[in-house]
Amino acid sequence: MHSNQKFRIRAISIFNPSADNCYHHAFCKRHKNPVNNKLMKTFKRFLFICIGLFIIVLSTQALEKYEVTANTFLNIRSHGSTNAPVIGTINHGGIVNVESIDGEWAKVSFNGGYGYVSTTYIRPVTPTPPAKAPTNTFSDWFRQTNYDCRPLVYIILGLSIVLFILRMRRGESTPLEDSEHTINLSLFITVCLLELFYVFSMGANSIWFCTPDKIGWLWTIINFFIFGAVVFNQWMCFFNTLNDVQYNSYATFNWTWGIYTWGICIIGAIICGFFFAGFLPVVGIGFLVGQSVQTGIIFNKVLPKGGWKHACICTLTYLIGSTATVLIVAHFLILLLIVLIALFLLSLLGKSSSSSGGKRCSNCSHLSGSSCNLSGRYISSPSTTYCDNYQ
């Protein structure tokens, strides 16, 4: 359908509402909005899986490795005492995984359970990484520019607000066209390129704006919610923009293969990075193969109807948009995990403090040993039930 044909349909729809309804129904049926409940459920599942993997990794990394320094061997005992029975031994130079240290005894993993060894005969293992020859990688080239990229955060935030306004202007299933589509696509690609440049330039300092020791706790909390809003907005804009370029190229294509490849490879990289490092190249090859297949699907679907121009636009929009979106989602997941752990610890502290104070009246919340606000009677002990529903 060319531009004059689209104009003809619009002109007819002014005088014939049913024609407009038919056209709208046909479009909605052929071009379903990918930002639907199923997609959001998939995103939530992926979020929970990543959080679970991070928690498992953290619990695994909590074990510290120690080397045995005893002359011959070191006894492993059932509990922290020289009178405790010996349940095993470990030779000089052996490595033990220490869970915790209490005074002169260390709790170590042993035969699927745990035992205790004297801290006098162990020392922490300090691995010395092998010296590597200096290499000029793609990210090193970015860092050698010596630019302070922190101001890019504010530029990205401003452009994200404009993208949010454009996203609010679209209908539930109606794509952008003409000038609005051009502006939205240009802004989205610009934001993605800025994010890629920023992440490669800043490296591990990419989320400096959520670091309390640099900006304080107040701004860390504020920036966390702003960052979450930007991530969610980009997630929505990514699929909306794909829907736009699909519609304006007069073709239909499916990007499910590429999105699921991203998720599977990220989860695989997390697992292999901590447990099976030798399989990381396999994950990388699988990722390249999956994205190549997705790129070929998009290009072949668009080329017959949209030509080379639209085929290239659709392909580049997917590649640039998906890469930038997944990168910022990954950074936000790290912050979200830290927040969830902090909230969990605070809830445990709250429960312990409330339970340590004794039993309370469910009506007035006064502890035993004080007067009830409702009855005015003295509550002498937790077994006293002057108040209704006293626990």
C-alpha cells in the first residue's frame, strides 16, 4: 500500500465510517501490538529468573577459599572444640571453603555438610591473575577518548521524556505515520546510540547516579525511580517503534526469535560466568547465530514489499534498539536486586524488633505492662485479655 492509497482510504473513511472501521480492524488483525499482556508476563518471568540467578550466584560467592598451612594435615571436627570428634582431615596446601569464622574456629564445607577447623592453620587464598598482554578492544577505544560522559545521562533523560510524550500520543494499536513516525524513529535511534556510547565509555561506572557514596542517599533513591521509569519507557518504545517501522514498510515480520534469544543467552551467560566459564564462547556463538537468524527474518520479510531502504531501516532498528534496551535493562536489574535484598533485610530487622518487645494488644498496640487506651485497665502480662482480640 503506497502513500496515495493510504490517503485514498483516509478520504473514504471521512464519509464512510464503516470503511474506516474495516480498515482499522484489518490493520489490528494483521499488526497486533506486541506490547500486550503476554509480552509483559514474559518480561516479568525473565525478570524473576534473572533475580533468582543473581541470588544463587551471591550465595555461592559468599564462600571464601582458605589454604591449609599445617605442616602435615589439618583435622576437621564436628564442632568448634578440640574435644569434638574428628570427622575428616585435609592435607597441607589443601583448599577449604569457609562459610563463617567464630573466634578461633572456622565453619567449612565438607562432604555435602560442614565441619570446623582451627583458624590458626588456614589463611585466605589471594589469587594472582595471570599477566595479560595489552589489547585494544572496542570498549577500550571508547575509554581512550577521555571524555566525561556523565552529562549524557541528562541528555538521554530529556530525549526519553520526548519519547514518552510521543508514546502517549499513539493509540492503543495505531502506529505513528509520516512526520511523527520519522521524529519518533530518529529520537529512538539517537537515544539508543547515546546509551551504547555511554555504557561502553563508562564501563563499571555506568550507574554512578545510583551510588550513595557519590551523590548521597536521597538522590540515589530519587534516581533509582527515575531510572526505572526510563527503562520501562524504553522497553515500551522499543516494541512500539518496531511496530511503526513494520507498518510503514508495508510488511509484517516477527521478532520473537530474537527477543527470546536475548533472554536465553543472558541467563546462560550468568550461569556459565560463575559455574561453567569454559562454555561462555558457546553462549556467545549461540547469541550471534540467534540474532543473525532474526536479522535475516526481518530483512527477507520486508525486502519484497518495502524495498532495500525499509529492509535496512527495520533491521537496524531491531539491532540497535534491542542491544541498547537489553544493556540498560541488565544494569537496572542489578540495582533492583540490591534494593530487594535491602528491603528483605529491613523486613527481617522489623520483625525481630517487634517480636523482641513482647506481645501487644491488637486494639491499642500497647505492650503488656502498660495501660490500654480503650479500657483504661492495666495489662499486667501477655496472658491478660482485658481487650478484645488481645494476642
